[in-house]
Amino acid sequence: MKKSLLILAVACLLSACHTMHGMGEDLKDGAHAVGHGVQKAGEAIENVAH
């Protein structure tokens, strides 16, 4: 678990524009992608339930 968090933190730091604004944008984009995935999963579950 700790290793996964460390890898995630390093990936965020390396992918950011080396500014707080750039890192904020990267985190926002990541959250948007996760939200989209959750929405698609919910739709798939709903389709199976009907």
C-alpha cells in the first residue's frame, strides 16, 4: 500500500508542470477521468439490472 502511494506521488510530481498550478490541473484531469470511469461503470450496472 505504501509503495503504491509513493509511486502515485512520484508520478504526480513528474507529470506536473513543476508548479502548484500545473499539479492542480493534473489532479483535476485525473479526477475527471476517474469520475467518467465511475459513471460508465454505473451505466453498465444499470443496463445489466434492467
